[in-house]
Amino acid sequence: MKFGCIEVENIEKPLIGIVGEIYVRNHPFSNNEIVKKVEVLGGEARLPDFSEWAFHTNATGKLDNSVKQKDNYYRFAEATGNFSFNEIKKVVPNYFKGIRYSVANSVFNRVIHKYCKMLERPIAEQ
């Protein structure tokens, strides 16, 4: 049977976004079965997909690294002409961590979009 032939009731429901810590929002016992409660009360519950957690973790790491880079930069700048190798060693690894976070975000985007398209294809072709 084709998906397009299935009868659907187009009833407008309020859309409720469920957000929060990843385990709590995805585990029914931990969130007191909030999705079921929203649906019983006539709403439509939406949870971010699991890939959001990977992007959030990567973005948080990138932000932490950015703060560390600025902190090291100011320490380095405050040095009164004493540009020691130890100060440079503190700045350079954080710079490369920033590059790593950018590459990781790029890879996450490609993987997520690739698999979303693969999952959508069978439905679209019906």
C-alpha cells in the first residue's frame, strides 16, 4: 500500500517542544511520560532528534576552547616582553582544538544529512 493512499485526519493541535537534558527528555520514566501526557491533552509533542546532542556537545567544547584561547592570549599579551616558549605552548594547542571542533561540526553535518536523506527516500518514492 502506498503512503499517499492512507487516510489522514488533519486536525490542528498545539505544538509543544520538549527540551532539556538529553537523558531526561528521551527516557519516559525520567520525564514522567511527558510526551504521552501532552498527546492525551490534545497537543503534539516534538523532541529534538538525537543528533542535536552531538552538535550541542561540540558547540560547548568549541565555546570552552574559545574562552581558553582568549585567556591564554591575554596572559601572553600581558607578559612584559617575556615571550617564553611555555606561553606559546599554551596558546597553540587551543588553536588546533578550535580547528578540530570546526572539522567535527562539518563531519556531523554531512553524516546527519546523508542518513536523513537515506531514511526519507523510501517514503518519498512510495
